[in-house]
Amino acid sequence: MEHSSNEPILKLDLPGIKKLRSGKVREVFDLGASFLLVATDRISAFDVIMPNGIPRKGEVLTQISHFWFEKFSSLVPNHLLAKANDPLPKNLQPFADKLARRSMIVKKAKPLAIECIVRGYLSGSGWKEYKKLQTVCGIKLPAGLTESAELPEPIFTPSTKAEAGHDENISFEQAQKIVGAEIANQARDLSLKIYKAGRDYARQRGIIIADTKFEFGMHDGKLILIDEVLTPDSSRFWPANEYAPGKGQPSFDKQFVRDYLETLDWNKTPPGPQLPDDVVAKTTTKYLEAYEKLTGKKL
């Protein structure tokens, strides 16, 4: 039975395949020599998972990641073991309808204990801090920048990985203490290199990537790019044709969801409120539009 694409996949179990964990969006299964990562249609906002999902969101995240992994394969090694259109291994074929376009078979890398964040524009928590201190994550910036302004040069602002609750911004020196100076330097340099390449490419396709979060892991003693890359979930995507510094920007990601939640009398702790159909539909459309703009293809 084909999975109806209008029904979001919120939870996934594959009988006979060992599930290691459920993240905010991804389910991770152990295939022995590799991991299977499956992006569900769950959506979280303010670190709370909403009770209903966004249909096809998992497909978009996975296919955008495949697109970038392939595009950047000469810049940085990554965790992919199978390409986007490779057939599933035999033991996964019974679940093909559930896994189609939303799964990746990947190397077993050990994730770094830091998040690698690159900011190219002044937004979100960075803008709040800048207004008070003229810094972002402790990095001094020029005076007189406005909200959503492009930074003179992208900056690397690592954070800790919180098992629960919010990640904490840390200084580069703290990141070096956590993962070792050599690995921290490598992660920073790669993060900036990939961000710049992605930003320049996306800009030509009508998308501004304001900031993003990369995940790296160690595999066979080498640093490789893992998880998802430059998706609307791990980045702020803004439509370039509507870009106007000096205020918050419309976006391709969870903006409709966040904007709706801000109108509610909800204290941003679980359980999250049910999202109305129109917010869900608009969000699906935005995710699909981001994919089409970046890749030039329909999903």
C-alpha cells in the first residue's frame, strides 16, 4: 500500500530493524554496518514538537540534503553510502513506501559534541545580542548594523549540544576545549567554506541562506559532514526578491508555524498546540518551493 503523501508520517517503526533513537525529526535505525536515517514529517518550534506534522517535509529535507552532499562532495567528505535514487537493500524493501525519498543510508560516524553554526546575516538570537552588546556570540561586530543586515564576513559561532532544552552558545575557545583544537579548527574552516559555497549558489536561485547549522562526525579518524545540510530546518532561508534589511524577513522555513504560535496564549512548553490546516498547507508549500528553487526540479 502506497503511503498517501497527504498523510504526514509522524512516527516510524520498522519491525525487525533496530531503532536506536528518535530525534526531533529523524528516526535512526541500526543496519549493522551502517545507519538508516529517516526524516519524519514532525515539526518542532521553540524546541517543542507539534502534535501534527507537515506532509512531505521529511522528503524535502532528505532530498535537499542529498542535493548538497553531492554538490559539495569535492569540498568535504560526507556520510552518504547510497545516492538519492539507489534501490533499497533487500531487508528494507518491504518498507519502501514509508522510506521513499525520506531515508538515507549512512556511515556510522561519531558526532562531534558541538553544533557548527555559521551566520552570514544578523538575525534571531544574534540580533538580540548585537542590540545589547554589539557582539554575536562574543564576536565584536561593526557598529550601526540593522536587523537582517548582511555581515561583513560570515562568522562561526559554535554551540553545545543539549540533550534536553536549548543549545548554549559557546566561544571558539570553549569549542576547542570540547573537541580539541585541531578538530575545532577543521570544523570551523569547513563550515565557513561550505556555507559560502552554498550561500553563493542559493543566492543565484533566489534564496538567501542567512545562517545555518552543520553537523560533523568522526569516521575512520577523519572529519566528515553528517546529518542534514543547508535545509530549511537547519538554516534560515529568505526569499531574495523580498529581502529588505532593517526588519525581520519572510522565510521558507517554519515561519508560518512560528508566526501562528506567537498569536496564541501558549507558554512554549510541551505539549504543543494543534496546528490549523491552513498553516500546515502553507508550510508544506514553502518547503516544496525551497526544494524546487534550489534544485530546479519538482519533488
